Amino acid sequence: MRWLRIASAEMLNDFQEGDVQAHTGDHLVIEGAKVGLGRRDGEILETHGPQGEPPFLVRWTDSGSEALVYPGPDAHIQPAESERSN
């Protein structure tokens, strides 16, 4: 199954400048927003916004596919292992 998330104007407005920042190696976690949709996570390969802001190039752990993602309100950033252990 291929997942596609299209950013609406409302989603983009949810991410005002500085709200979400990530680094290469962090994980993007998207919680299932509807019944039957499970949690999805992927490694952030690149950040395309200023100062680590969206959109993010993500490699999904469940499929290995890559996608450019503007995360919605059901998403959060999980820092890379090396950052959590400090």
C-alpha cells in the first residue's frame, strides 16, 4: 500500500514558522487519526524548510519508500537515538 499525504492550506497553517523542527536522523511519527489506521514512522533524511522545518524527506520504516511530507497535527518528531542518550 502506498501512502500519500497532500498538504492542504489548513495543514500548512498549522505549522507556523518555528513550530516543528527536525534534524537528519530524527524520526517522524504519525499517529493513526482514524480507527484502523495504525501508527506510522520514518527516518527523516532531509529537511527542506528553513532551520529544520517541513517539508521533510522521510523513508518509511514499514515500506522503505521515500516521500516528501508536510506533517499534520497528528505527527511528532522523535529525536535520533544519539540525541536521546545525551
